[in-house]
Amino acid sequence: MKKKITAVAAAMILTLGVLAGCGQKEDGKSITILRGQFAEIDIIAEMAGMLIEENTDLEVKFHDSMNTVAAGNAMVGKEVDLYVSYDGTLLTTLLGYDPSDVPEGEDLYDFAIAKGVEDRGLTLTSKFGFENTYALGVKEEFAMENGIESISDLKPFTEDLVFGAEHEFFDEEGTMRFNPFNEHYGISWEDGVSLDIGLKYAAIDNENIDVTMVYSTDGLNQKSNLRILTDDLKFFPQYYAAFFHRESLFEEYEEAAPNLKEVLLMLEGQISNEEMIAMNFQVDAEGAEPKDVAKTFLVEKGLLK
């Protein structure tokens, strides 16, 4: 296995997480949901909160967002109980595996869950239905002028282009990062710029960068008129969204909310790519509140009164 985290390091992370979060819930009457760093996470976190409060006796609390690794540690340490994540994130960022570690014929989602439970006691619920994978975005006008549909189509131009993405994509730790991506495609850039996640769309709109790494369901892709390039050499793994939680979560809440699992599964298969893009656009481009967007969706689906 191409594990990127040593057994000793993993044990230290686990221990720190447990020490940081032990004793957070004394009565089992509340559940803590982690907020996200972008609209999609917040929208679905709000859906979870509404469904839980509508269908159980639990009080929902929200925890401020944190980066992926810190969130995993907080989950292990019971500082948070639930948040929205992706099978590719669990596999690569939290567990340190490569997509190539998935045995031939086995789905990445199933492999990630098996390893998540085995390595850290973490798992995912069933998928919501949409996939929000990493992708490269360029201005539609540039793509049209140069006949660019895929990342490989972009390669002849990259030495004259500036690439920009959020800080985490430039981290050395992990396989789904800037340098491994460049090696996979044999790409070199005029420059690579690390940006705050909230600034990259402004940067490409203002022509400070030419190419950026986006999430495929981000509503700002449409607002910035970006063409999303096909990952033709399949560098990025699949990223199907689901609720992320400790394997023991439903046992922990068996007395206070014996139907918690069924409540969370109300979103199973309910959200298409197109629906998620539209909701993200309402928040990111039109200024709607995630809570309002979430409620409208649930009511329209007949999941909330």
C-alpha cells in the first residue's frame, strides 16, 4: 500500500484527537455538525440540522469549519459528530491512500469505507447522489479560441499560464496535490500561486491567474464563465458526497435518537449534480443564505414540512 502517513504518526494524530475531544457531550441530547469552508457543505449541513431536529429529540449544534485533517481528528475525538465529506477525501486526505490502491473491480467508495473503519473508526453514509470532484477551470473564451476540452488539450499552453488554487492544494502531504498532478500530466507552468479559497475566482476574473483548480459543482464556475476541463488521464479520484461520521455514532445515540441513521438516509440519492450546482449558485452568486436554500430544497422534495 502507498500509505503516506506512518503508523506512528497516525497513532499520534488519533491520540491528540481523542484528548482534544473527550467528554464533549455529557448527556447524549445534542449532536454537533461541522460547518464547511464553502457553500455546498453549509447547505447540506443545514439540511442535516433541520431533518434531525424535525425527526428526533436531539438539539443540533454547529461547530465552526476547519481543514480536512483537523476535522477528521475532531471527529475521532468526539468534538464533532457529523459533517459532509466525500469518498475521495476520506481515501486520500484522511487515510493517505492513492486511488491506485483500490483493488481492480472494487468501487472507491466501498474501499474507502472499509479502510476508514479499519484504520480510524470513520465511515460514510450512503451517497447523496452528486459528485463534486476536483477539476481545472479556464475562461470559456480562451478554451473556445484554442479548442481546449481536456487537461491534455491545455498542456501545450501551460508554460505561458499562471495556475492558482487554494493553499491546501499546494501542501506537500497527500497525493491529490499540485506537484503530483503536474508529474501525472507532465505539465509545467509559468507560475503556481497559492490563494485563499475565497479569492481564486476574483483572481481569474481579474486575470491575475489563467487557470484554477475548482470543484465541479461550485456555483461560481458558472458566474465566472469557466469551462471545466475533462480529467482525461484520470488523476483525480471520484468524490461522491455523503455524511461523514464515526462508525460508533448510531450506537452512541441509540437511546436519545434510535432513528438517527434513518433520518440521515433521507437524503440518500436525493441530490443530483444539477440540483447541487443550482443551490451553490444561489448562495455564491446570488447571496442567498444556505439555511434558506436548504429548507426550500427539503420542502420541495417532501422531506420537510
